[in-house]
Amino acid sequence: MRKAKYFGEYGGRYIPEVLRPAFEELEEAYAGAREDVSFMEEYRQELHSFVGRPTPLTFAPNLTERLGGAKIYLKLEGLAHTGAHKINNALGQALLARKMGKRRLIAETGAGQHGLASAAAAARVGLECEVFMGEVDMARQHPNVLGMRVFGAQVTPVTEGSRTLTDAVNAAFKNWTERVADTHYLLGSALGPSPYPEMVRDFQRVIGEEIREQLLEAEGRLPDVMVACVGGGSNAIGMFADFLEEKSVALVGVEAGGEGLESGCHAVRVAGEARTGIIQGYRSLFLQDSNGSLLDTHSISAGLDYAGIGPQLASLATEGRVQFTYATDNEVLEAVQMTASAEGILPALESSHALAEAFKLAPKMSPETVLVVNVSGRGDKDLFITAPHFDGEDWLAFLKSEVARLEGGEK
């Protein structure tokens, strides 16, 4: 078995003995797939014909004019199939699982986008799929739950702990120990035991590669600043990976500030008081109490309320290569409204954390500055969260009328 990958002091592989054969198999399979011309050609072709890549990098003229300062570009990952960047990794791992001879995929999900992508990828390559999702997240992201089921996946509610993303990861790992022989765990973010952080990063780095090419065509230069939201970190490391050696490009990660640091209801790790720990099979920064137990987290966005962060991003933060900050729930809602009304683009709540920070940065910059934001997903999945804020009584009246119609047996 290859030596587990570390990023500085973070990363590694801390797993139960029962999973060691599975990780050996996965590591060997992925190392081989990267060198397999036919596998990589199939993956790239599926990214084009199934996912719809490349996704647009669009100049935001109205936001740029309204805010003053930097030129703002938006990488529209929400226009990828299933509505977010998650499909890039899900498809890659699904193809790998089939190559390994697995017949079943399992996945964890928070906002539901990774679950939706996993279900779609499994259907595409002909595999069974079971998605573990916290009860709290299932309630606030039910449209995605419905989508997973329509794609043929089984959605299993997680009732332990905070019943959110952290607990869904635990449940998926537990299930994998019981079904190692026929199952691949399609982990959705750039975290977990090695080789997941590097494998997910590699499947997501197409985001940054496209940005480089698209911006060179549009501006003839690299960006000055790149901004992405950070939960576990897959969209961020996918955006940043191709620019880590470009020291002229500032990289900014935005965490979930929830109701503010003082409230304790947030998921701010790097920009807060996270501690180094070994949890869920890897060493990184986690929100923990003095006994090492994970703290409860909160975010208006289900995809960012994870207590840890991917090890490569933790290392990049420690080195100072990526600067971290956070956006509160209220700032996020304002960013959704502003982006939608100014540009006709409805961003996901997760992505709107990055937008909120970009809107703070842009006015402080010169008009020659180029700022790129990863709009990692689209906001239609968040309708049941955002509508009460934006539509108030009319939304409530609509829901009541729909309940009455369904109870009355109308078609």
C-alpha cells in the first residue's frame, strides 16, 4: 500500500482494519486510471457530453458597475448537469467504481447536490446508489431528495447527532465497512482518508483549468483574486489547484458565519477557533470542544455546515497561501438578492458566501483588477429556504393552497 498523502501536517489515513483492503484497492485503481488513456478520454468525453462542460465564465457588468472597483467574473458551475460542481467528481468516481468491478455506490450529502450528482452518475454508468443524508438536511432540501429518488437512488435518513452533514459522513463510512466487497464510497468533498482529498481535487480541478483558459481568452491575463465558498472544500480546491503556484493570484476561501461568531451558531473553522484533530479518518482542523468532540454547526446553507475542512486547504491556510474569512446568513441572503436582481443569475446559498465576500472586496480594488467568483451551484434547490425571506406571506399562501389542492385530490 502506498504511503498516505499528507499536506504539511494535515491529511493521512486513520482507518479501521476492515477498510484497509478497500483503500488499497482504491488507491491502486485510481493511480492506474490516471495513467489509463482510455479511462481519461472517457471521463473527458462524459464531462463534455453528459455534464455540459465547459461551464461559462461570464463577466458581470451590472455588479461591476454597481459596486465600482474590480471587474467581476462569475464561473457558472450551476449550469453543469444536476446544478453544481459536484457532478465533476461524482462522475469520475462512478466511472472508477465501474472499472473496479463494483456494483453499488454510497454517498453522503448535506445540501443534496452531491447526493443528486451521485445518483445521476450512478444511473449513467449503471450502478446502484444509496445516499445518506441527515434528517435536518432532508427537511430543508427536499427537492434534491426527490431528485435523488427519481434518479433511482435510495435516500437513507441519518438520525444521530446533529442530523446534518457530519453525521451523514459517519453513516456512510459505517455502511461501507459492512459492504466493502461490492461497494464504493463516493465521498463528495476533498477530505477524508487518503487518497480521497487528492482524488476529489483532481476530478474537480477542471474548474480552475477552464477559468485559466477562459480568462486568458477574455482578458489576456490571469485573475488577480479568486473567491470560493468552503465547506469541506471541493469547489474551492478545484478552483484553486491550477493557480497554487501563481503567486500573483490571491486565493480567498469563505466559510459559513451563520448567525455570527459570538452566537456560537456557525461553521467557521479556519477563520475561527478550530483545533487540529484526527476525525473521520484524517488529520485536519475541526470545531471541537475541550474533550475533542465535534461541536454542533449552523449555516443557512446545508452544504457548508461541516465541522471540519479538507486537509490541503487546512495546510494552505496555515502556509498563508489561501486567506480565509466568513459570511453570515444575512449577508448571504443579501448576496443572493443582489446577484439575482443585477445579473439574472440565482446562486446557491453556498456560492453566495463567496459572492458576499466578493462584494466587500470589489469596491476596494482598482478597475484594472480582475476578480473571479466560483458560483458553485444554482439556487433553485434553496427555494424552500429563500422564499420565506423574499416572498413572505405570498409564499405561505401558495404552500397552503398547494396542500389544500393535494388533500382535495385535485390533479
